[in-house]
Amino acid sequence: MSSEPILSVRNLSKTYRVFGRPHERVFQAISDRRGSGRLHCFEVPAVKDVSFSLNTGESISIIGRNGSGKSTLLEMIVGTLQPTSGSVTRPERISALLELGAGFNPDFTGRENFRMAASIHGLHQSEIDAIEEKVERFAEIGRFIDEPVRTYSSGMYVRLAFASAVHVKPDLLIVDEALAVGDIFFQQKCFEFLDSNLRDTPKLIVTHDLASAVRLSSRCIVLENGHVVFDGEPLEAVEIYTAASLRANSQRRIEEAELLETSNAVVESGGDDEANVVSESTSLTTSLTSGVGLSSASELLQIREIAVIVNGKTTTAEPGIPVVVSHADDVRIDFLATIGTNISEPVWGYTMRDRMSTPVFGENTIGCAISVDRMEPGSYRMSLGFLWPEVQQGEYTMTIGVGDGRHSLHHEIVAWVQSVLQFAVVPKRDVHGLFNNDLTSFSFRPE
């Protein structure tokens, strides 16, 4: 990687001013001109003092909940939105897929829009002619390439936009959730193109697809309320983002339950039938949403003294040294778990992820109809076992977690520990895909 960053963002902030009445804009302009500092509006900070750098050959994913400032940040980086303060140093040729269809003239054909976009990026006529057929073939929109883009579906928009953006050989590629619009086949095609043709092109990607964030990036930034709360390893970023989201959802559900309880108290002053209905609803909501809340794994769950037993042979787990397994191996994990809270209805489970952090398989005690008694804070000797499935050769990491509740869809996650173990799989035969699924029959006959 080059020591000189291709993108530099320094103390970038954006604050929107909201005016209650039209004439307040005039008063505010006068105050700003005089430098009095008086506000005739209220301010809404969208991005607050964000700084980071992107080097050549590096890719960064930006994740965060809705309203965290992701799209506003990208618009300032691209230059379509002026920051309130801070600075951006950007390369000359940026390809950006922001708002769907942004930059397209709806009355121009797809071909005309591509050629115009390529010219804006500084390509000469001969260069545009050389890649035009590639763009047309990649977009796969047929005769619509010569129809006005106002006649396009959202899928056709994103196909042409992506094809145009990636074939101009950008110095920096910026994508804001654009691929979420396309169908699964086009998404796969885009990922394959990024891997094979733009592997070394710096990328800045905003996505809600956490697997894509890990797969496409070497770093991950987590935004929360306009602030950068984490900038580092993608897997750790996903854990922080997931914990914050679950914590917020849990709090929201508790507030909804409290609101129902308040409604119950009001209705109880009326007829008995209405009171009973609200009371039952409150009871149901509370049972599904109440819980111990969420915190970091270090506070609520610690796992240590791990031993792996494969086909009866014990291996002491060591960091960085994978346990070698194969199809149908009987695997048991023994460990010491320290729990920092009461768990009324414990749900224990695991997830196995591949090197791209894609969940490949896993299970929990609810799914296996295993009942676990109430657990108090303290340390427990624990063991879980399973048969290793026939999965693709490679390395896998294991996450162990605990939840609270008896319902398979509505129990609350308490805590989890990622990458407690590393496994290396050696298949006994070829694996076609993520895992094999044997044929149950096959026949043929001459016609």
C-alpha cells in the first residue's frame, strides 16, 4: 500500500438548520453576516467531527443504523454536499453509486447517459468506444440501453449505474447500498467483478449487509449518531454494531411494553372486557421483550479453559492453531463459562463462520428441544457437541452465545463470544458449494 492516502477526511461535520417560519431564514442570514452567533432556528447535527484516511489498495465499509449519518458522509466525500466544517482530500476520478439513478438524465437513453458519465470522468472518445460494448454486455438490459432511462425499473437503473461506474477504471469507487436493489444473480455478478477486476481499487462502501461488509473490506467504520465509534477489523466492527442494534431494539421493545402497561392502567378504569384485552397484550409483549439487556461479552460472558474432543481425542485449543476436522467427526467443546447476570430461560448455541464471515451452520438448544435451567451469575463447566457436516475445505471460526427466552423467534440475545475456536476442514471428497447435499436418486433412459 502507498504511504500517501488516496482519500483523506479531516474533522468533517454537517449540521442542518431547521426553520420554523420562512422569515427566520432572513433573520439568520443577517445574524450570520454580523457574526452575532444568535440562532433563529434549531440545528440538527448529522455528521460530527469524522476523520479517517483510505490508502491505495484498501477498502473500507461503513456500517451503522438508519440515521447514523452514513449517506450524508458519502455525499460530502463525493462533493455533492457541502460540509459545515472540516475538509476532504479526494482523487480526481471517483465513481459513486449513491442515490439510485443520481446523475442520470431521465430523458436520455441508457447509452447516452453512460457516454455522458464517462466523459465527465475524463475518458477520451476512443476510451469510451472501447468499453461501451463491455458496459452494455455487463448491464444486460437488452434493447432498453437505447430507451430513455425514465422507462427503467429500479433493477435496470442499478444495472446500468454499476456497469457504468466500474468500467471507467476509477481511482476510488464509492457505493451506497446500490447493490441491494439488484436481484441475487446480478449481486453475485457484481461481487465477482469487484473481486477479479477491481481488487486493488480503493473502495468505500456503505451497506446494511454485514457479510458483504466483511467480505469486501479490509477495515470497517461504525457510525452512531454521526460519530465514529469504531474503526478497525471488520469482524470486531460487526460485533460492536450488532450489539448496539440489539441493545436499541431491546430498549425500544421495553418502552413499548411500558406504554402498553400505561394504556392498561387507563383502560382498567373503564369496562372489564377492555381491561382484560389490554392486560393480555401487555403480558405477551413483556414476555417476548423483557430480558437482561445487552452489553459487551467481557461483562456478561467469558469463555476460557477450552478443550476440543474430536472422535474421543482431546485437543487443548490454542490461539492461532486450528483444530483439524472432517465430515462426520464427533466434535465436543468443553469450556468454563463465567456469566455476569441472571438468565431465567437460558438458550445456548453456536455459529460457525467461514473466512468471509458468512454463517455456514449452527444451532441452539431451542432448535434441538434441549431445556436449560435458570442460571445465576457465576462460573459453569459446560459442554456442547455436534457432528461436523460435509462443508467446503477451508478455515472456520466458532461463535458461542447465550440468550434468554423459550420462544425460537423472540428470545433476547444476552451475550456472545466470537472466534472462540478455529477449525481447519479437510474434506473426504469434493464439496460442491458451501456443503454437499447427496443425491437420493438418478436415472436416465434413451428417448
